[in-house]
Amino acid sequence: MNPFDYSRPPDWQAAVNSVATDAQAKFLGGGTNLIDLMKMGVETPDRLVDINRLPLAQVEELPGNTGIRIGALVRNSDLAEHPLITARYPVLSEALLSGASPQLRNLATTGGNLLQRTRCYYFYDPAFPMCNKRNPGSGCGALEGYNRIHAILGQSEQCIATHPSDMCVALAMLDAVVRVQGPAGERAIPIANFHRLPGITPNVDTNLQTNELITAVDLPAIPFATRSHYLKVRDRASYAFALVSVAAALELENGMIKSARIALGGVAHKPWRAAKAEQALAGKKVEAAAFSAAADAELAAAKGYQYNSFKIELAKRAIVQALTTVAALP
Amino acid sequence: MANSNILGPARSRVDGPLKVTGYAKYAVEFEIPKCAYAWPVESNIAKGKITAIDIKAAQTSPGVLAVLTHQNASKMADAKGLFEEFAEAHGEDMSQGIRNEQRAPLADDEIHYAGQYVALVVAQTIEQARHAASLVRVSYAPELPILTMEDASKAKKPKKKQDETIQLRKGNVEPALANQNIIRLHETYSTPTETHNPIETSGTIAAWEGDDKLTVWDSTQFVKGVQSILARSYGLKIENVRVICPFVGGAFGCKGALWPHVLLATMAARATRVPVKFHLPRKAMFTGTGHRTPTSQTISLAATSNGKLQAIKHVTGTLTSPVGEFVEVCGARSTGVMYASETIRVEETVYPVNVATPTFMRAPGECPGVYALECALDELSYLLQMDPVELRLMNHAANHPIRDVPFSAKHLKEAYQLGAEKFGWSKRNPQTGQMRDGNLLVGWGMATATYPAHKMSAAAKAILHVDGRATVQCATHDLGTGAYTAFTQISSEQLGVPFEQVTFELGKSDYPFGPVAGGSNSTGTVGTAIHEVAQLLHRALAELAVKDARSPLHGSRPNDIAMVAPGRIALRKNPVTSDSFTDILQRAGRDSITVESELKDPEENEKLAFQSWGAHFCEVKIDSLLPRVQVTRVVSVMNCGRIVNAKTARSQIIGGVVMGIGMALTEETAYDPKTGLPAIANLADYHVPTNADVPPIEVYFVGEPDYAFNPIGARGMGEIGITGIAAAVANAVYHATGKRVRDLPITPDKLI
């Protein structure tokens, strides 16, 4: 861990200013990932700007039943148990509760969760010489390494890391919008454009500018999101990152699927919105064959490596199981 | 059946309040004035040479007191003797300490494995040390490392452990294994590298007084061993080295040997002339304090059609590092003792690779060995269409199969019987894939557990105070097992002093000798020393009493006197003539009386074989679509002689079962196949079972006290709980799914 300065600005303007004037500064929320990475020597900020006193810890309804707004500092535990979330977006509550441990969820924030970095072994431990995400141009150690937890969709030769968040998979399925403040004012980033695929710049995780502060996440009103579910497949019953996860919701009408929403976790560099599966399901009858066909459509382009090819079949099965569960919800 | 006379009272831990309030002081929590902090620099290549180390930036970083490397350590720490001592061959005498790595840290420029310490930074604060360590620049001339058993077997001559007690042979297995007219099985089972991961990571504080007195606070399973090795390494008088370790936050074997960090802490303290604390980061626990070697075990069985074993052959390959000493002996005390087979063959081969040095891990050898054999037996039961319990009863060994002497106090048949009854085994459908709970596949599996009864040497000191309190001391250890409590109970019973008035002290090299807390030996070994010191105490009291005209025992011969009831000695033949401990001391004008037992070799009884036994029964449930195995029920019945404390003993077995569930389903330390660096090196990625992975576990004890083994009647039970459980789980997975996974851990990908 390198020496660093610490400040605790009184408002978001001051917070944004401190980061805008210092390229090596980082915002500090719950610290559950950032501090860990600093200890490992992966993140080396010269200044931590502690935003924990900013008034960003509210969950509130947006006017005119247009959705709800989640402050960036709402803790994962609080969000998971919030009555508006459990009633309207059960998938988000389930996703949050499937992640990490109670102690971590008590500290981890909504904004911080969006910025979680990959758990790729080759990224997380600087003893590994190759990692294009940590050290651009050094190569990808995982490509021919121990790649059991790595990506099968949307990866590049430069990086096959996955995004580790559960919460973000639910947000991707729900078409959340990330609200940010920067020196130039406020802007809104649709969740689909927030995280990036690795391409040739895997060192850039998101489209957030380094001088921008996440202030809130907006969830649009989705009446059928009450019929939603988060399914997580992992190596142990609790406290493990997803091998594969699925956030799913179905809009049903007379035994038919009017529309489907599906996002996958553990398979790509970003929460993976399964557009092909959604298209395949629209207008179909609620039946196992339709679910399987949708899963096959989504995974047709998947590519596995030495240790993770099982994820392709596992993802298909997880999609089928999640849809089956959602369809059976009251 | 469960025999109440084997179960001691269920006492809560005497150190419980200290633990839950945070007052229990662990080794690295001692506050030593002026203490500096060390942080390591580790090799990120697995084989090669250091060509240069640039320490300038680290040396000038704020707070830094010293940067030790192979170029300067010997001189700075005046450690030439240490390097020489470590270069010499190390004998088998475990009482003098244990080294699994035959090389002093920073001895030279050679790199033998990734994670090897190549420098140590000492600074005033841990943050300064950690930062400065990141500024050390090491250049290497890397060579292609050998990382796997396959590559090692091609590359160099493997090491066979020559010991005849390990390479076993009873008759000739080959004719039966070649006989096409009987039932035969030939399969290979593999287990991965596993890492102990106690919550308290290893650590050492070293403080020198001048050049000839050293005190270390060390998280260890063997204070006397650390004392002995350090004294010899630095040429110090043994009494000038003190080792202190009142509590250990879990060990499981990784604190039994002396590892390089202990030497580094002492070298750093000598170089800087201030006390130095080196508390290992979690990552270093994956390379710096041992692990369980991966194993590849081929089992060949031959049996008659009614299930009588004609041959068992168990061929094991394991790994060690180029500087490693430790051998994981998988077959000798599992396959070599468990079943009455006509012929038995056990072979062990060790392959050196460029991976960190392995060590003991809970039930070393027996744990993977029993896994392989008990899976093979399960497979044989299906070939024979025979119930797995029946098959084991058919081949029950009343006598040691090779030595042909009876096992002492063996009650394994009762363990099978009680376990089957408590579990409801008779309701098992013998076909695979037939039992269901809704959409879930249900599987029931069982396996035998076994672990040898080990005996070592110990001595104890007892101090009886005139107010009736007693203090008993031995340089033994409590790894979190409940040893403090068990030894307080044994002291109370043997001395004849109420439990509440006994203080048992351990974890200091100042006390009489205690052996390594390993091999499930402590309760029996230290218990025997307590038994002996209690006899000495009663003798000393008798000698005072017979000389005291006011004592009812006045004029009697001390030989005719013994303890007859707590707190009283009396004539053996006429117990009414008695005197109380406190009256004797009071009348003699003594505040206290102190006795110490002698350290001697344990008495061996060659006419019997001593081994603990047990049986695990378990249920798993598996979603066939998303096949993560969930263990939903375990019944474990153990036969370990007398159980001193019913509560902490039950916890020990539960702990072993939990660790075995991890072995079966989740635990694996994976390495990068190219560089040999551990890919899994933290508690998020190394999957020990969480509460949600652990089902209700019922534990029962059967048998009788094994007084032929020692006067306490206890054979020890720290390890046996983990043996067999991975096989029981794997066998249940087969029963549920019809799929035999012979490669642990059984993660979801292996069942798709």
C-alpha cells in the first residue's frame, strides 16, 4: 500500500473538485473493494476523497410513478431490505443478498458496487506479470492460464475477465440509469452504456470519467418486475462469486410471453444483457422448449477456454431454470 | 452401543470468556516496546536465480530500518551459523523441532518455488514496511519450472520413501489382481492442493537481549521445537531462548514445523537491534507455511463374489518442493490397517516440483488415503451388488492385518451399527439415481474413518497450594481445540482437586516438555504426564504425612498410601485412615508443594495395535440441472477410547467433518499452469465451507477407555473426524447421480 492523502469534503461539488484536480485521486465509499486492491498494490491512488458524509443515502420515489431513485451511498444491506425494492424489484433484492457476506454488504455502497473490479487472479495479484487491465500491453495471463472463472461472451484476446457484481446484473436487466456529477454538471448514463467490453482497452472498466461522481441510480417503473428472480450458480452455498448468474423477468399475457428481460452475470466483462434470448422469447408460449431455444440463441456465440467451457452449458441451464422459476411466480 | 463410561463431562471452555471478550492474547498481539514490523518480498518466478536486487528506494523510504536480502542477511544478522545449521541433514528426532524446509531463508540466490521470500523489509510501522517492500526491485534469470507430477516423473528420478513401515507388503497382490475369475477394480483418485487457512495467520515477534538471549512470541504448535531449533541455529544456550504462545487461532498442521518467517523475524531483530514482528499476510499462508500436497492414488482391489478381499494395492504419488522434507504417507496407515485382506501392497512415491513446500494438514496422509480407499470400496460394493456397510463388515479386521496382533479396544462394528441406525440406512434404495426430494436427487453414502493412536513424550509440573488450589504446567498447546479445558479436567481428576480450583498453564517453553500438538497425540501424551505428576504429588504428600505425628497416616509407609478420594490420601488397604491434602500442607507449615515428572520415552505395548475408528453416514441433495452438491445430513460415530470432554470432543469431530466437506466439494489451491504462482491465495477464492454449506451433524462416541494405550484411556481425536468424510460425500454423490467423480473437489462443472 502506497502513502496517500485523505480528505472528507463537505459537499459533492468539493468532492468532484478534489478529484478533478488530481488524476490519481479516488472516491472512497464503503472501501470493500478499493482498500483490498490498495493492499494488494493493484490500486495506488495518491488521495482518497471520502464521500461518506455526502447526503446520498436515500431511496425515494420519482415523481409521477416513473420509478425510484437510489442514492449512491445506500448500503447494499439497506437496499436489499428496502420495502420499495422488495415489493417492486425482488430481483434486485435477491441479487444483493446473494453477493458477498453480511459484513461486506453492511459497508458496500450502491455506487461502489457499480465500480467493483474483476476478480481475475491475474489482475488481482501484481505478482502475475501479465495483465492488460492492470498493466496495458503486458498481455493476458488468463488466456492460457487458470481461466475457470473467466468470460465466455464478449471477451477479446486482450482480456477475458468477468465483472463480479451481482447487483449490476439485476440493474442491467432493469434498464437502470446511473446519474453522475462532473465538472461539467450532471449527466445520466444508461446501465447498458456504463460498463464496457474489453476490446483493446481492457484497462478501462466503465464509461465514467475519472472526475465524475456517481450520485444515484434510477430504476424505471416496470410493473412486471414484481415477477422477477435472480439465480446464482456458484461453487459453495454462500460467499462465492457467480460461476454464472441470471436476472430474469417475464411480462406474461394469457399464457404467452409479451416480453422477457434477461441479464447474465459471471460470463462477460460487463453485466450481459441477453438480447438474443429476449427476442427469441417475445410472443412465445410459456414452455420449456421456448426457454431452451432462447438459451441456445444467447449462447450460440459463446467461446470457452481450457478451464471454463462448462460455463456455456451451465449458462444455458441457468437461463432455463431462472425462466422456469419466474414463470411459476404468482 | 454408546457407552456412557467413555464420556467425560461436557465442560465449557475454561478460556471461553477470555476468547469472547478479546482478552485472550495471541502471539503477535503482545505489545513489545519499540517493536518494528517486517514485510516480505516474494519471488514471482518458480525456478531460477536472482541476478540483482535493487533495495535503494526501499532503504530510503520513510521509517525503514533494514532491508534483508541474500546478499546482506548473513552479515547483518550474524546468521552464518544459522545457514550452516540448516544446510546440514536433519534427523527424524521430532522432539528437537520440525523443519519441513531444508533451507534457511535468504541463504542464496536460488529460487525453488514461487512465493519464496527473497527480501524482508523492516520499518517502524507495518504500513511503511509494506510500502517499502513494493519498492524493492528483483531481477531474475528464470528457468522453466517443473510444476506437475506428470512433468516431474519425466524430468527426474522421483524420491521413494525407503522406510519399510511405509512401503508395505503382505503376501503378493499380483495373482489375485490378475485373476479374471474374481471381482476386480482398478481406479485412480486424485486430490488437489489444499491449504490450511486458520483464521489466525502465522506470525512471530522476536526480541533479543544482547547477542545471547532471545525471546519469541510465535504462533506455533510446538514451542519446545521452536526453542530447540532457534537455540541450535544461533548457538545459544537452550535456557536463553524463550518461546511464548498461550493461544493459537487455528493451525491444522501449518504451525507444526518451523517455517522461514520465524527465522526471518529473528534475523531481522538481530540486524536492527529492536524487536521485530513478522505477521504473515494471508497470501503468504499459501506459500510460506505449507499445504497439503496434491495426490494421485491408484487403488486395485480383488474380491471373491461374496465380498472377501483377496488383494488391496494402493499406489500413491505426491509432491514436495526441491527443498522439501515432508512426505505425505497416504496408504500405510489406511490401506495398511483397515481391512482383513489376504494380500496388501502399499507404495509411496514423492516427486519434487517447483511449488512451495508441503506439510502436515489435519490427518496428514490418512485423510487423502482413506478417501481413495473408501471410494474404491464403495465402487466394489456396486460391482458386488452388496450393501457398502455389509462389505466393510465382511472384511472387518479384528487383528492388525500385517502385524497380526489384536487391535486394542476396537469397536468399529458398533460404530457402523449405531451410525446406520441413527441415519436410517436401512431405508436406502441401493440403486443410484432413485431417491428424490421433489426435484432434487438424493444420495446416501458412507465411509469408514480411521486414524492411528500416536504416543509421544511429555513431562508436567504440579504445584499444590495450601488453600487447595493447584497449578499444572506443561509446554503444550491449545490450537483452539479445547486443550486447556481437557487438561484442566484431567488434572482435576488425577490430582484430586476440584475442577474450579485447577489452573492449567501451557504455551511457554519455560514449562516441562510438551511435544508438537499434532497427530492427535496431545490429550493422551500430556494426560499421561499429568497422571505421572499426580502420582508424584500424592507420594510427596504421603511422605510429609507419615512424618507428621498429628496425621492419621503417621508412621505408615508411603508405598502403602494413595489417593482414595478427591483431596485425600489414605492407606490403600484401609481407606478410612486418611488425611487431606490441605491439612498435610498446613501442619507442615508449607504454602505449597511442587513436583515435576520426568521426561521419558513412552511405554510401547507390542502385543496390541492401537488405532481409532469411526464411520460417517451422509446425505446429499443435488439439483440435476444445476448440480451443486449440498450436504444435508451427517451422522458420525467415533471410537477413540475415552472422551475427556464430551462437549469439546463433539466440536472436534464436527470441525473435522466440516473440513472434510470442504475437501469433498470446494477446497482447492490452484496454480497458474505456466508460472507456478498460486492463482488462489485468499479467503474469497479458497472456498472453505460457509455456515450455509454445513448441515446438521450428529456425533456419537462408542467403545471403552483404552487403558492398554495409556493411563488416561484416550487415543486422541483431533484428526479422525476428517478421515473418510470426503469419501462418504463422494459416495453419496454417486448414489444420487450415478456419476463417479474421482477427482476432488466435486464442483458443479464436474457433474454437468
